[in-house]
Amino acid sequence: MAGLTMLPVLMYHGLHRDAHSHGRFDPVYSVRPDDFARQLDWLQANGYRSMHLDDVALDTAADSQTLLISFDDGDASNIEVALPLLRARGMSAEFFITSDFIDRPGMLTSTDVRALADAGMGIGAHGCSHAFLEDLEPAALTAELRDSRHRLRVLTGGAVNALALPGGRGGERELHAAQALGYRYLFGSVPGPNHRPRRDAWLQRLAVTRDTTLPEFAALVRWRGLRPRLLRARFAALALPKRVLGNTGYARLRERLL
């Protein structure tokens, strides 16, 4: 098999037509269902194949048209909207679920989580409470990683080997803590295409937002043109207020601005 030169990992949250849709609408991350459908159709028309994480070797792939689709948090739209659109196209996705959010209003139910797994979708952990892992003391960090994984294992009856950082916050400490507990696949949120990804490093993801046009989506997947540069510039620009305000302070500021 040829060496993998790039593994795009798309990151979604909820799929909502507007603020009245079922689920938890976010003005930035809630992608319109019609836009999501068009994005999936573009992927298929351009020869891309969404793979299940367990079917992707992280150091090799058959060709450069392999990618992963992922969803964070566990919004109700994951099963009500995303799953039918994916299945209609024979595509798969990884769902990183915050375990304490299960059965809350607008979020996946316990039955939904099992149904996603039974449909052949990947189930991964996203912490218990969505706390920023890098802010936690060691014992609390271990509990977030261990307990979220355990609950998802019980609900699905299968393995839970992947972790996505809540809020994308974390580094070497969190990576080693997760690996010590048996996680095999670890995902961050730094914009990047994953050139030759390694098992001892974070896989990075490409955030698809409500304002992402189809040409911008294509540029992200191919990691070409202006959109990737803008995404990295935005990430770098937000790094300073995150450092100054801290994760909690920055999250509160974002809520007020939105």
C-alpha cells in the first residue's frame, strides 16, 4: 500500500435548519441539513470515500481519497438528520459523544447511541461533562476519560477506542493519559490535513461551520486555496484571548458575543 500523504478529518456538530430545529442550535457550528447533503454529494462526486476509523490504518491507505467524517457532542440531529443522509449514500461517520449529555433535552438518548452503533457508525468519547481536559487535575482528568468511555461501552456493547478533545483543548499530558487508559485514536481541533499521521500524536480536524460554502468546503478537503489559510489564521488569532482569559473565561465571552 502506498504511504498516506493526507487524511482529512471533517468535524461537525449539529445539523439544524434554524434555531427552532430540534437539538441544540449553535450560530457558528450548526450546519444546515441541505448544505450537509450537498457536501456529502460533492465528496462522492469527487471520488472521496468516508471510512470507519477501525478500517483506516493511520500510516497507510489505498489512495489519497480516504477521509473521516466526525461529529462532536451528541446532538439529537446526529441520528435524526445525519444518519439518514449518511446511510442513503453508503457513508459512515465517527460520533464523539459527551456521556453526561446523553438523555438531556436536544441530545442523543441512550437508545439513539446504541442505534448509531448498530447502524455501523463509530462511537467515540468526548469526555463526561465536556470540561476542558487541560484544566483538570490528574484525578479528574482520569475520571473524565475513564468514565465516559465506560458508559459508552455499556450502551453500545462494543469497543470505544477513540477520543476527541472537548473544545479542542489539550496536549501531551492529555494524550499520554488517554493512551494509558487504552485509547488508540486521539483527535484534536488544530486545522490541518494530517500529513502522514502517527499513532503517538493528535489527529487534527477540519471544522465545517454554518457559513462554509461548497467551494470553501472543497478547498478544505483538498487543503488548497484561501480557506485553509483563513482557518489557520483564525485559529492562531484566537489562541491569544484563550491564553489571556483562560478556557472558562474565553467560553463565557464567546457565549455573550453569540
